[in-house]
Amino acid sequence: MAYQSINPFNGKVDKTFKELTDSQLEHAVATAQTCFTSWKTKTYAERAVILEKAATLMRGHVDDFAKLATLEMGKRINEARGEVKFSADILSYYAQHAEAFLAPQKLHPKSGEAHMESTPFGVLFCVEPWNFPYYQLARVAGPQLMAGNTLVVKHAGCVPQCAMAFEKLLLDAGAPAGLYTNLVISHEQSEKLIDDVRIKGVALTGSVVAGRSIAARAGQNLKKSSMELGGSDAFIVLDDADLAKTIPWAVWGRMYNGGQTCCAAKRFIVLESIADKFIEQFKTALSALKVGDPMLEATTHGPLSTEAALLQLVHQVDEAVVHGAKVLMGGKRIKRPGSFMEITILTDIKPGNPAFRDEFFGPVVSFFRVKDEAEAIALANDSDFGLGGSVWTKNAARGKRVASQVDTGMMFVNNIDWTDAELPFGGIKDSGYGRELGNMGIQEFVNKKLVRTVVMDAPA
Ligand code: NAP
């Protein structure tokens, strides 16, 4: 069964869901298309009423939403509550700012007047991952619904109840039928849907494999797409870093959301002169995390999202070792029910080891020593990914200089405050293209139309 809630804390199946039949899917797309014809005519203020109402409802039911996420994908309850509140903030942010972001832009041609208008594309197909089961939905729903588009959304198979809860949220907030539709569909149905002439754009957040497949299909159909894919972000520790501040952020950066964040700190690149101290303190701090039930606030190390995710991570660590990496800590699944992975530190990862290039989506640290700043930058850039990264130093100017030389979509100096509603999020290289959030996020799926007025004689 593809759509199933399984509690990763104990492996128990909670609920299973059937995929839509083709005729149910056809009905959903037709309804979204009909809805678009009226939704696009609404004012921003009219759209904002629904989005603000949804945000208010979310804030009023933080625990209900949070517990569902913890049940389905094992997110620690505190983090789940934070995600729910932040998702509500994203909806509110676009309710408040969409009109200004999409206001006509005056241009200055040599003759006459001209301006750019922004108009919605139509029905968009969004494919979203389980790791932030509400935030990922809010990242598309906030901007795209305010822009006047309607959405049909395929969420990940392991979080069907979160997906349904978000759809219900919008309906409860007064959304007309077809404004936001959750689709419980197969990959094959998804592919056919991309071919459907009524689908005008495709947004994916997920793995590189999914990105290649969905972007190719969208490309064949000449449909605009945005791809928010994986990452293997560098956490660069310069020789003058303040370790008292850096170590807690290193722990947070690797371990937040069980290590299952696209822009998590994954490759720790540390200057030789500070490397021994850093790794000793980092290991001590990681060892202090408490394994347990993600529903309990005292737990600081929960399960991975699914058994399959755990098996994949264990396999990657084994392969890394076969290819010469050393295990400084952890390396195995934890012997207890549920999909728990030991916190793992890998060292001696050389080029040619699959671990040198692959993304570890869980609590696995890849640790590298480098002789100087230039080598740190070169190693950070020796990656197929280009999502984010951070640099740690007491000298902010030096940090900015290093940040400018790392080829990613986002760089953070002495922080990993990854995401804010008002800041664009996204990457380059295999991390994808396009941006979500901020002003840029709402511009991805609107037609930028030039309107020019010139008083001219007829051509001779
Ligand atoms: P995934 O397997 O690619 O799944 C993500 C979504 O894509 C799910 O809804 C999945 O559905 C769907 N999907 C996968 N292949 C598909 C296909 N051929 N046709 C239609 N739908 C397809 O990703 P994951 O491994 O679960 O999620 C983690 C990945 O997402 C990591 O690489 C992470 O870095 C990345 N991510 C990126 C960002 C970002 O903003 N850049 C944010 C979060 C996560 P099923 O569940 O039904 O297979």
C-alpha cells in the first residue's frame, strides 16, 4: 500500500488509504480548473480572507496538527509544533504581501508607456515530501493561492493524514471546492497528470531522482517547473570560530528534524588547527542526546521517518566504510523497535567513496579536515549539490568573504537560520532551480505580461 500512516516510533500501522481511481482524479482536476476561472477574478483582499482564516485555524490547533506529524513521520513534538506555527505564519505573510509583490511594474521605454502585469498560470501540480509535512505545503499554498492559481497536490505516501488535514484546513477556512485538492495518486498517475493540458506548472520538493523524472516530464510538455531538491551542505569551521557557539549549532544543524532536512549541515569541513577540539566537543555533545519517543518533550533523538529510510541510511554508512571511511561514532541501527539510527560520525571520506558525494538524510556526520580557508572553499564546492551552507568565524567580514565563494543558493554566516517567510529558499546544481518563499517565491508561476501604449502613426 503506497499511502500508509505507520508510526516510526514502534512500526505500528495506523491507517491505510486507497489511491484515487482515474475518474476520481479527472473529477479533481476538472474541479480545480473550474475553480480557477473564478478564483483568478477575486481580489487579493478576498483571497487573503481565506488564507488568514486558515492561518488562524492552524494556530488554534497547533497540537492536533503537530501530533499527526509526530505520529506519521516521527518528528519530535516540539519541532512539530514549531513547524505548524511557522506554516501558519507563511500563509499570513502571503495574505499580507501578495498584492504588493504582484503589483504592476512601470517600465520606462523610449516612447510611450509600458508596464508588466502578473497574472496566474492556472492549475498547478505540486509534489511534496514528508519531512516537513505542513511547511512544504504552506510554501506552495501561501504564495500560489494568493497569486490566483489553484493547486492539486500529491503529498508523500507516508504522511497521508497530514496531507488530508491541510486540505481540510483550507476547506474549513472557506476555500471553494477545487482551490486546494489533496491527491492520493500513484507516480504513474502523477506523470499522466503532468501531460494534462489543464496543468500549467509543476512544483516539486523532493529527491534528485524524483526531480529528474518530474522535470523531464514537465519539460517535454513545455511546462514551467520549480525543483527544490536535496543537498549536502557544508558547515565550514574556520580557525577563529567560537566553539562555544559553534558546537550547539553544529548539533542543531545536523540533528534538527532527525537529520532529515534538505539544507541540514551534512559535511563538516574544519580547519586543521581547530579540528581536534571541534570533533571532540561535537562528539560529546551528540552523545548527550536522548533517544526516545518523539511524542515526549524530553526526547532529543527520535526515529527516522520510515523503516525504508533507516535501511537506506544504514546501507549508505556500510558502503562508506567499504570504501575506506572510518566510523568514529555510531554506524548501526539502534536495537529497539522503530526506525532509530545511531548518531554516526564518519571520517576519512576520500573522493571516490560514494559518501563523498551522496546526501545522508539522517543523523550521520561527514567530517573533513582541511589545511586552510581556500581548501575549505574548494571542498565545499566539490559537490553535485548546491543548496545551502554555513561558515563559522569570529570575523564576520571573513565569513562573508568565504560565503561569497561557495556555490550554493543560500549561505549563512555564524547562523543556520535557514528559512523565513520573507527570504527566498532554493538551490543550484543538483539541488534544483527556482525559489520558494519571499517575493521570489510568488513570482515563479505567474505570467509576466508586457503592456505597452504608444501613440504612433501607421507604418508606411
Ligand atoms: P522523494 O522520494 O523524491 O519524495 C518526494 C515526493 O515526490 C513524494 O511525494 C513522492 O511520492 C514523490 N515522488 C517521488 N518520485 C516520484 C515520481 N516519479 N513521480 C511522482 N511523484 C514522485 O523524496 P524523499 O527522499 O522522500 O524526500 C527527501 C528528499 O527531499 C531529500 O533529498 C531532501 O533533501 C529533499 N528535500 C528538499 C527540500 C528543498 O527545499 N530543497 C526540502 C525538503 C526535502 P511517494 O512518497 O508516493 O513516493
